[in-house]
Amino acid sequence: MSNTVPNAAQLQKSLNDYLVENSSVSVSGTIDPEENLLDTGILDSLGIAEITEFMEKEFGVEIDEEEISAKNYRSLKTLTDFCLAKLGRAAA
């Protein structure tokens, strides 16, 4: 990834595209940003591990084990906000 910090829309699109392509359940097109990824099965325990690895590689952030929680991974919006916060801390 380039040194440019992506904006919220770019981050959300990247995360959406990853989830659509890699979820163990069938997802088509765009995920509602408020949809609960855990309740719908879009993210399961393996999916959480995989998207964590994706975010670390794609966005150059380091995610601590205690940050992997329903609070941060509940929806596309919370994932996007979480990444933006991590990028803000990484850029500081």
C-alpha cells in the first residue's frame, strides 16, 4: 500500500470487497455498513483471523489481540472506524 492514508470510503470499499470475496457465506455486491457481520455469519472465528491479517497487510497497521472484539468487528462501519483509528495512530 502507498504511504497515503485512505479515507473512510476507500477503507470501507476495500473491506467490503474483501468480505464479499472471502466470506464463508454467500454475499453479493455491497454489505450494509450497519449489518451485524457476526450475527449474519459473514464473519466467523476464522473470518475474523483472516480479515485481521488482511487489515494488517493491506493497511500496514498492527492489531493487538485485545483489540479483536465484537465492538471493533461487529459491522462494516465499526471495522472501517477501527481501521481509521489504527491508521491515525500509525501516522502519528
